[in-house]
Amino acid sequence: MRYISTRGGVAPLTFSQAVMMGLATDGGLLLPEAIPTVAPDQWRAWADLPFQDLAVAVMALFIGAEEIPRADLQELVRRSFATFSHPDITPVVPLGRGHVLELFHGPTLAFKDVALQFLGNLFEYLLARDGGILNILGATSGDTGSAAIHGVRGKRGINIFILHPHQRVSPIQERQMTTVLDANVHNIAVQGDFDDGQRIVKTLFNDLEFRNAYSLGAVNSINWARILAQVVYFVHAWGRVTGGAVERRVTFAVPTGNFGDIFAGYVARRMGLPMERLILATNRNDILTRFVRTGAYRTGQVQPTVSPSMDIQVSSNFERFLYYLVNGDCSRVRGFMTELATTGGFAVTPEELERTAEVFEAAAVSEAETIDQIRATWREHRYLLDPHTAVGVRAVGDRVGVICLATAHPAKFGEAVQRAIGQPPELPPALAELHGKATRLTVLPADAGQVKRFMVQTLAAGR
Ligand SMILES: *Cc1c(COP(=O)(O)O)cnc(C)c1O
């Protein structure tokens, strides 16, 4: 399996090279040259596999055995999910007339652990095998940062620099990052919003001289390995809900920000997983919902919400979908991205919009609706939703049998829960013990040059 860039400017890469490159050197995103398809019999056979075995089977389709021997992949997967507190890793639970896919049983209690526990081990494995070091640079709206930090803390050959928007992540999210005092962990609070952080990261990745001299690596959802790990739970959930009945096509609802999680669902669908549609659920930062409805992708101002991990106006993974939408025409992808950078938006053709609608439905959920959904679900089912999951559940509406991805544990967003049900959520031990721990962070202006200087100085000091 070879990997290529959405913008067509990178010679085909191996899986390992694609993982180490993160963002493609031509500014695009990396994708497998072809998405493998899986026959109905195979889906049926996979339906009752334990999560770890399924993960190996799915990932093996995208990773050459000559590159990572299967026994090594198995061991990587085993270690990555040993940190989860639930035996099913990502259990599906019934809720009302549908299901919730609980993705929050990892160390930081958000779905990003699924991919980042794996990515941390994968990086360590590749660096030990091929030599070299890696300086991970990423921007977070809250959950990616802590999941990434917990994925690589203390790992040899790896430093991690995580930018989060200063005082715009929840207190618990902040503490989950800044209480990790391992010498290889560096938290930077940027005086701006998430998009500022993301822009700085992109700028530094496009500074090829810096990037090469300092071996920068990515953990944002632009890294292909993250998408790959997330494909697994769509398959797993389908198997649990249908029991392997391939004629049963299911619909997933996905609370969406950077389009990473839902893109993994799209990949699963392209692999042939019996899937009806993907419901794209956004909060009032609704650029993606507007796109699905109108075909125009136009950025606006980021508005803070109670679901901050989805407060995003430029969804970095969206370019991957665009690539497929234009049937791999890289020059059109480049055209879209140039137009986006120069005019703040672009539009696809009516025919392309129609094809988008065959896969995606979309709904934007307001703040009041989000809080109301947490309250209503609690009252009716005594099940506590976090505000991101509440956006997804609200977007499902009256549809029956939908599997909604539960992307975070409610205790991570206590303030919203308190507002909804009049009492704070019970803190699981992993969160309760954060209180009173020592923290470390550096506050910097939203300026790529200053972040670069901080990194250079920190690494020169050998910290
Ligand atoms: C990151 C995140 C999302 C959005 O996921 P994307 O892959 O960026 O679309 C939703 N909910 C929570 C809790 C998150 O941490």
C-alpha cells in the first residue's frame, strides 16, 4: 500500500513514511493510493471479533506486511488498547431508539485516545526501528492535546509541543495537559483561538527548512494513522449492532469539528461497510453543515460554545473528502485550497453537491438545544451525555437505530452538565486526582515566529 498527497506533489510513500511525514510536504494531506474494499463475507466474519483482533485485521489492509510484520502490529495494538478501562474498548450501548458508541474509555476520557494511544506506540516503534528523533507539534481545541500528550509522555526519542487556545479549553482539559510533567512534554497556551493555533502549526510545517532540521511530526487528525485507527470502531460498532447481517445498513451520527472522526466513517463506507449515511453534527460553528446543504464552503468567525472541541471553522481533514469528491483531481483540490486561502471560500458543482448528499446529512445544533438534549436524555434514560455527544444525539432527531458516537465522558465538561441537570457529573478517578497536582505551561502570543523561537530554545537547552 502506497500513500499519496491530495495535492499531487509527493512521490508515493510507504505507510511508515506517511506516518512520519504527517502533513504532506506539498501542503496537502496523505491518503492511501487506493482504499481497499472488503467483501460481504469478510464483514460478516469480522462482526464478532474482539476489538484488538479487528483492529489488526483492518489496519493490515493499509500497512504492508513487509513493512510492519503482523506479529509487531499485533503487539502494537495490544499495548495501545491495554490502557483502556472497558473490556470492549469501544462499547456500544442502547439509548432510546438507537445506540451510543462510547469512545471515552481511554486515559483522557475522549475518543482521541483510541487513535493517539496507537500513534504514540507506532512512533516509538518506527523511531526505534529506523533511528532518529521526532518533535511532535500540534494544535488542540482541548481533547487532542491531552490525548496526544498521554500517548507519547516519557517515550524515547520524542518531544511534544502542544498549542492550546489560552483559557479557552475547559479547566479539566487544561489540567489533563499541564499536569503531565515528563521532560518531553511542552504545553504552549496561545493567546488566540484554536484556528490561530492550527494556522501556526501549518505555517511551521510549511517552513520546510525548520521542519526538516527539527524532524517535526504531526499528531493532529491530519496524520493518516489516526484516521486508520478510527476506522476500526465504525466496523466494530456495525458488527455489534447488526451481528454481521450484511443487509443491515446502519447510519452513524458523528459530532464533528475537524472532520477527522467522520472522515474515518467515510473511509469505512468506501471500504464497503454496510452503511446508509453519516449524519454530520456541528454546533453553531456550522461551516460543514452549510457545505452539505449548499455546496459552498465559506469560513466565518469561530464562536465559543459548550462543545469547544468542535469550535472550528476550517476543518483540516475536509480536504481528504474533497479529493474523493473530485475523483482524485489534484489540480482541483489545489484550486479549492488556493481559493479558500485568498477569498475565504469556494463552492463545488451541483452534481458534486448531490453526491455529497448521498453520503452525508448535516445538522447544526444550537447552544440551547445542546443543553436541552443533555437534560432530556438524562430525564428520560438516566444517561448523561457530554455536550459534544449531545450535539450528535440532537442531530439524530426521530431516526431509529442510529449509532451516535459518544466522543467524550460527561465529566470532562462539568459546567455544561451542571447547567443542564442542575448538578455536576460524578468525577471518575482519572479526573478527580488531577486536582491539586503541579502544572507547567508557557503562554505565547498567536505568532508562528515566537512559537518557533520557543521550540528552538527549548530543544537547544535539551529540555
Ligand atoms: C475532537 C473532538 C470532536 C471532533 O472530532 P473531529 O475529528 O475533529 O471532527 C468531537 N468531540 C470531542 C469530544 C472531541 O474531542
